[in-house]
Amino acid sequence: MSHDTLVLGAGMVGVSVAYHLARRGHDVTLVDRRPPGRETSYGNAGIIQREAVVPYSFPRDLGTLARILPNRRIDVRYRWRGLGGAAEPLWRYWKNSAPAAYARLVPEYASLIALATQEHAPMIAAARAESLVSRRGWLEMYRSEALLVARLADAESLADRFGLAFEGLDRTALKAEEPSLGEAALGAIRWGDAWTVTDPGALVASYAKAFEAEGGSFHQAEIGGLRTQGTGWRVETTEGALEARQLVLALGRLVRGMAGRTRLSIPVVRQARLSPPL
């Protein structure tokens, strides 16, 4: 069956892309092995982070690297057997975290993040999903006075540069807001621009329904193969082959294995897992 556009992966990214393409009049088919929002997007943090305007850089100082190597931290975890296959993307990550390269990347990254809430807003309205979203921001809590002071200075700099709303809370203000917190909580930053989601999987599913209301279609099947065909693409699935002029890969870490069957080169960490620290 021939389509204008195939979107592989029905998580938050894939569903959002599919929705916007359908809104622009494209014939779009969304493909995933499970219903929309039932994979990684089902259990994420549920924050639409308008304030997250700078990417996490790869640690470059020896002290931080030495603390990471024993693999006992909660912010960075990895598997030794996966590091070999991740060498190339990790090298690119390291190289692009150098001060000069990172400084060039920040404004480009920020220009995308700055659109987060304004682009979600029409999808939330179309999906009638207002009950799933809170616009009260979120709290970034600290148990170290030194780290809190440093982060507040960083927040002020980011706010001035990118127009962010934030508020510093001392222990008393934080306790009044969150009475159940223990005495270890010394303070927090309230990021006012971010929105929080009570059920990320349900929000993705709601967006998918809005996508279908725009004329899009969802195809649930295992993806077995991907190759170029003429000027377009052919995707083999357990429910039959799909052909399209355009293709969007929104498969998260699985995209590397899929792209490897074509001439595409996508530097994605597949087995090693890095989670950014607060």
C-alpha cells in the first residue's frame, strides 16, 4: 500500500510529528508494534520542559569521570558490553561538549525548546486533554546549600538570556509548599514555564486520536525491515509491506538498528544508558 508519509514509532515524538503533518494535509500512516504511548513515552517524567533550554553536556573533568566509572551512580548507568557499540556516538557527544562547540549548539537547541509549550497547546486542545496537564511548573529540590546557590545563579543567567520564569524557594517556603518533605530538603527552584502531565501515556494516546481525527491512520504491527525503493521507502511489517514517498524515524534508541539496514548513519547510543543529573 502506498502512502505519502510513514511515521515509524508512536511515542510522543512520532505521534506529534504525525499530527502536525496530517494537519498540513499530508496522507500519514503511523506505525508501531504497540498502541500509541505504550512504550518509552508511557512512563517518562511527564514534564513539558520549556525551561530546559540547554542540553546536558558530556562530563569533561577528571573528577566527574572518576565518579562515574565505578557505575554506582543513579544519574549515569551503563553496561560494559554495550560501550563498544556506543563508541562512535559517545565520541561525538564528547567532542560536541567541548566549550566552543557547546556554545554554538546552545542557541540552536534553545530555539527548539522555546517552542515546547506553544506547540503542545494546540494539540492538547485538539485532543481535549486539558485534564491531563497542569501549568503550575515544577520544583527542582536540593539537599546541598552549595549546589542550590550555584543552580540559582545558573537559573538567573538562563532566565536573562532565554526569557525564563523561575523562583527560588528557601526551606521555609518549600516546606509550606510540600509539607511531607523531610528536613534534608534545604530549598528548591520553581520553574514556572514548564507544564506537567499526570499520565504521559494517556496524553500520547489522546494526541493519536486527534491525529486520526485529522485523517491520519494507525497501523499496529512489528516492523521487520526497511529499505529504499526508487525515490521512496518500503517498510516490511508483520501485517504486510508499506510504501511511502517520505519516512520519519521516531523509534528512539531502536532507530540505530533500523537505519543500519539502509545507507543512513544515525549516531545513537543503543545499549549504554545515560540519564542526566538534576
